[in-house]
Amino acid sequence: MNAEFFDAIEELEKEKGIPREYMYEKIRQAMLAAYHKDNPDCGDNVEVIVEEQKKRIEMVVHMTVAETVEDPATEILPETARKYSRHPQVGDVVNIPVETKKFGRIAAQAAKQVIIQGIREAERGMVLEKFSSKQCEVVTGVVTRTEPRTGNVIVRISSNAEFTETVLPINEQIRTESLKEGDRIKVYVVEVRSATRGPQVLISRTHPGLVKRLFELEVPEIYDGTVEIKSIAREAGSRTKMAVWSADPNVDPIGACVGPRGGRVASVVEELGGEKIDIVKYSDSPEEYVAAALSPAEAISVTLLDEGKSCRVIVPDGQLSLAIGKEGQNARLAARLTGYKIDIKPESRADED
């Protein structure tokens, strides 16, 4: 039985990556818990010995030989000690073997629970460790089921051969896409944290970080730092504005992101279910930056105002609706992208103030 037990521990290490020493320590704890369950008055004189080379586990109680026994849990008479030692002397410590098969049902159940809990803790710890390195990164997941009542989706994600299931809440889903079982999707790992019921991996399909990481995967110039993403403003499922910049004058940051025949940006758009993406050039000049952010509308002038970070933009009369966008979306995203409050006026009303 001992040999089979050690083989099982070795198999557990291979399959789940749980170190043998960790499991040996949990076995020790389990056996001690079982012994204390049946012997509540015993002290700390119980030891579990694991001999991996000999594939043997034994439990012993250290008892001190005494002429008169005052504490039966720790002391033993010389005549009783002779069963375990040839010539015991008063004051000697004798090891009394414990037959674990005599543990009661409750004690055995307690030991089993300690071992199961130990395996779960180890698995949780490995999940936490593996996915902590993926925080603020993109991972691929497979939809395993949907919850019609809440609208949440359960996604199985992987990291370095470690798998876990996590929830993609309805408010973190792109509202224009309908996910179903078996769909492969890319998700952004917002946070990995430890909770009472195990590690929690918080994922999102609406986070601006998803757009950034997807462009890093598609655009080598972003990945190696030649092109830098300065800011992203996003309304998931509808439209995203992204400001890019390059310190290399020979590199066109917008062209690098768009790619040959628009292939790079098209791949990101496809992953996001057709979400429109405006790529604009970042500038240290607020006037130039705001004008670019209002693309595809063309600004005639941008004037910074005194009150806080705000500005007034004059656009041709025919482009007022384009600058504002449907339901104000273009102006709203431009404001979030630049950090400026933007007041847009048509050219015909430029002199009203």
C-alpha cells in the first residue's frame, strides 16, 4: 500500500505540478489531525516519518520512561516500555508505533479532508501564480457555457498549460456580439486576485487595454517600441480612437498601424466584431492633437480657453455633424482621448462670442 501511495504522489506531481514535499507535509498534517481526533489529550509528542527512498510512512509517539505515570499521553512505565525497547531506563524516550488502520471513521474522514484541501490550495496557488503574470495582457479563451438568466459567459482560459474557468460579465462583453458555446475569443486580463473561493481572474472584452494589446500583436513597430500608443478612448462594439506617435522621423506611426492594404487594422477590427477604429497622430501641441482627434472632420482652428483644459474648435459648416458624430460620439471620444473639453462651432458662427 505504501508503494502505491508514493506512486500516486509522484503521479500527482507530474499531472498537476504539485511538489511532492508539499504533499508529504499535507499527509503529515492529515495523519496528525486524525490521531488528535481519536486522542484529544495527547501532546506534541507525535511524529509522522516519511521515508521516500524506502517508500514507507510511519507514525510514532515519543514516550518518556517514568517510575510512576502522571501523564499517560507522554509517559510510560518501564515494564510497558520493554515491548518497544530492550533495556529501557527511567528518563529514556521510547518510540511507540501507531497503527493508523485503527483510526476511527471520523478521524479517517478528517485526514482525507486535510489532503483534499491541500490539493485544492496547491492548485489555487498555481493558478494564481500562472495568471498573475498575465495581468494586463491578452489571453485566448473558449466559451464553455452561457447563463441566460444573467447574460454572463463562462470562459475557459489558459496560461502556460494551466487552465481555469472564469466569468465574462455581461457589462464586460461587446454589446454587438453574441457569444455561444465553443467560440474562441481573446480577452483582456484586468486583474488577478485571491478570494475565499480561490483565485479570481477578472477578464474583459470592453477594456481599452484589449485594443492596445491586439495592436501590439499585429504591429511589430508597436511591440518593439518604435511606435508608441499614447492614448485610447473606446466605446466597445461601436468605435475606438487611438493616438499613436513615433520618435523615428522615418516611421509613419499611422501607416504602421494600418498596415499593407489595411491588413493590420483589419485583423483587430475583425477580432472586435467590426468595431470602427480611428487612428490619429499624437502631438505635444494641444491644438494639433485636438484637431487630429476630431478626425475624420477637419478643423479650421483650435483655440485653447482659459477655464481648465478646454478649447474651442471651428469646423466648416458642412462638417459640423461629422465633427460631433452620431449622438455626439465623435466629439465625446475626442475629448476622452485628449483630456480636453471640446466646444465645436461651425465657421458661420465663429464670431458670435
